[in-house]
Amino acid sequence: MTTDRILPGVALMLAFCMLAPLLDVSSKLAAATIPVGQITAARFLVQGALMLPVALMMRLAWAVPPKMAGLILLRAIFLILSTYCFVAAIRVMPIADTLAITFVEPFILLLLGRLLFGDEVGPRRIAASLVGFGGALLVIQPSLAVFGEVALYPLGTAFFFAFYMLITRFISTGVHPVTMQMHTSIAGTLICIPGMVLLNGSAIPSLDPVMPQGIAWLWLFGVGFWAAVSHICMTYALKFAPSATLAPLHYVEIVAAVALGYAVFGDFPNAKTWAGIAVIVASGLYIIHRERIVARSRRATAATAEPLH
């Protein structure tokens, strides 16, 4: 793959890292007056409305293979749960702290890949995963003291998002990324909206919907808008550059989250949180490094195994 093709991928991945925290900011601003469940529903409703014309302009096929339809529904359910946990956390926690904890997702994904797909995972990557979880504990421990059990919600986000990524890995071989995103948004909307209707008047604070007032409409729109735009950037980044090249850039998102969290809410990580972030990032980068070594080794083995003609 040439540098001319990789550079657009790098630029798009950096754009994702800059834009994705705006989704978090919109969610936190909305959460001041809007229940968490309603914000989650808004993400899918707005994102679906925005993805629909994109799919039409690209003239993509609407139909998906029948065996994929159930997986897309399951993908939407895991994304709903992941989003709900994350919004519930940032409602009270700083964005950077919450995001740092969710960055244990690659470690969970690594272990799930080993358990569910038999992926080869060496002792070094397992050790790095355990160290990464230790870094997350550095962030969680003081947050538990201040915010209570809500500090564990980001772990729920990481866990559910890991399953979301595993399903995406399977579906991506047979469904276009934009079609996949559109159908996931539609499925999420069809799940969330009836849920809101049923829970209206339930007096459950996080799920009983309210009528947004004033600028809250803008924050709700922002949740879906920034979700759609950022994920389109990431989807197309992967078309230009391999995931091994882009993965280390994902940690730039933490820098953007810290900057926006400080600028909008005055939140700035303390020393223990910074230490946890450093451990998580270092562990993640080491795992990416090991993944590259293993991939190169497999390619070399495959090349030597090819018969001579």
C-alpha cells in the first residue's frame, strides 16, 4: 500500500479522534436535563436519519443477506448497551476519566477473540492486557470514592463494545460498512423508540422520557450528528490504511477528550488518572506492536510455504 493511499487514512483517523469526543460533550450537556435512555435513542434516530441519504447517494444495496440480519440486530443491541453505559457515566464523571476506562476494550477484545474464535494470543499480550486493566483500576479507584458504582459503567461500555466489534468483524465480510451502519442505526431506533413509549411515565429517572427544552434539542441532535460523522471518518480511514497503522492513532482521542473536557466543563485529570491513562495507553501500544510482529511472522511463514512454480 502506497504512502499516497495511507496518508488520507491517517488524516481521517485523526479526524475521528478529534470529532468523537464532541459526541461525548453533546451527551454530557444533554444529560443535564435529558434522561440517559432518551439520549441513547436520540443517537440512533439522528444517526439513522443522516446515514439514510448517504446510503442513497452512494447507491448502495439496501438488502443484506438473511443470515446477517440477526447479527445486525444483535450489533445494534450491544451498541445500545454500550452507549447507555457511557452516557450514564459521563453524566456525572469527567469525559477523560470515563474514556480512559473504556480503553480497556482492546484488551477485552483480545481475550474474547481467544475464547470465542481461538485467536492466537501469546503470554506477552495477555500480560499487557492485565497491566492495562491495572491502569484502568488506577482511574476507577478514586472515581468509585467520588461517584460510587457509576464509575464501573465505563467497564460495561468496554465489555459491550468489545462484543459489538466482534460482530462487526464477522459482518464486515459480507456487508458494506455504510449499509451496516445504516441498518444498525435503524435497528437501534426500532428498539429504543418503542422502549421510550412503554417507559413514558414510569418514573425511572434514567429511562422515563421528557420533552426537551430550548438548547437541549441541539445537544440531542449533536449526539447523533457527531456519532455519524466521526464513524464515517473511521470507516473510510480503514479503506485507505490498514488497521495496524491506524490503531495507535486511536489514543489521540484521549488527548482531544481531555482538551474538550477542560474547555467545556473545567474537568482536568488528577495525577492518579494521568498515571492510569499512561499505563492503559502504553499497554495498548505494546499489544499493537506485538500484533504487528505476529502478523509479519504469519506472512513470512505463508510466503515460505508457497510452492515454487
